[in-house]
Amino acid sequence: MARYDYTAVVRALAILEALGRRQQPPTLTEVARSLDLSASTVHRLLAVLCDRGFVRRLPVSRRYVLSFQQSHLGPSAAVTKGVARLVQPHLQGIVAKMGETSRLAALEGSDVRYWAEAGVYRPDSRMLGALVDAHASASGKVLLAARPPSEIEQLYRARTIRTYNKRTIGNLGALLAELARVRRQGWAIAEDEMPTLGIRSMAVPCIGPTGEVLFAVSISGPAGKLPASRRSAIVETLKTAAREISASLGLHHSPLVAMADENIAAAPRKPRSGRGPRQPAIAAAR
């Protein structure tokens, strides 16, 4: 039997296994120490694993977690299921008040993935685990708005902004303008921006005490059932749910959410003299 040098493959798999065993997202140094490898070697392998979508680096703490697609390898599976279990009552509360579908989403690059949903009345409307374009969804706009414009420019510089119809945002300038509006008002709306027409969605951020936007909570349904006349009531219902979800997850200290922050929209860090929490980039759900 031919002999091959499996060293890089074995080390890469060992990194995945190490991340899967950890209850807290580790730093590069912690991974290297646990595997008795040099930091430079682990850095190179993590760079490849991140590039191929197997691992993600958290934007604020710069710690590493398995990506959503690799969640079956370790505790990340418990993370996604645990988040869904904790937020489900709050999503169902939105459904009870508004009568339409509610979802929780997190950012993955230029997409959003739905982690939990409630009130889905048609099987073909289920979105649990699905990825959609962030720029064309209310949840995506909320999560993108939590990032500084410079990061948005970098994110979309090498990407074609996909349009589905004339209402879909189709260029970077229009996207930056929309995100600025979302930052000011603290919520987002999307209507007829995806392939399915006649659907309106609204979303607000779930903001932790440190100012980080970890998730977006949304409501979606036929535009006629979510009219402009109900907009204020819808936004207030979503904001209340967002505060409750933040409290349920313990966003400022929970390893559950720290690991879930694979793609979290982080508020920009600004120098400050005091020690209080930084202000969120997007208006808080008060």
C-alpha cells in the first residue's frame, strides 16, 4: 500500500475535533496549546478551514467555532438547538399577537440563516436552517446595519448584489443608504425584494449589554396582513420579544450565544474614557 504524508490532514481534523469538544470558543493560542502545535501551524490551518467554510472566527473576540454546516461534529449542534429551544416561546408569543410567522436569524457573510421559526402555516414556507440574501431580507438588513459602513463596503466589494426584481436593492450605494436608515430607526422592512411576491417582513435586533447585535427577530406574512397602519404595533411587539430573547439567552455572558456568534454583526468599537458598555451601532430595542 502506498504511503502518503497525511500530516496536514490529520492536524486539520484534530483542530476540528478540538473545536467540537470545547464548551467555550478557544483562541488560536488555546487551540495550539491543546494540540501541542506551533501557533504558526495552527494559524495556517485555521485560515484554510475558515476559507473553506468549516470554521468561523468570531468578529469581536477573535475566537474560533465550528461553522453551521459542521455543527454535527460537536457542541455547536447543542448551541443551535439550545438557542431555538430558548427563543421558541418568544417567537410563539409574536405569532399569538400578530398572527403571522416569526423567525430568529443570524448573519453568515452576506447571507442570513434562520435558526428558529414559529407560526409557519404552509410546508413550502418553512425556512428553518435556510440561507437567504441579507440585503433582500428585513433580518439581513438589521444584522448588516450593525456593522460599520467600511465593513459593508469590504463585504460587498467582490460580490455581485443579486436582484430578484425591481424592488431588490441592486447596488452598494443603495444598500449603504438603506442600512443608514435602519440604524437610525432601529428596525428594518423588506417587501417584494425576494422571488416570492406579496410578502412583507419586518425585523429588529437582539442587542446585548455590550452593544453587539447577535440575532435579528422578525415577522413575515402577506403584505395585506401587515399593513402600514399596524407598523408601530408590530415594531413594539418585536422589540419586546427582542428584549426577552436577549434576557433568555444572557447575551452578555452566555457561551451558548458566544459560540452562536459565527457571523455576528458587531458594533464598531470606538475609544472611550469610561468603562461602560459601548453604544450599539443600531438603535436599541427600548
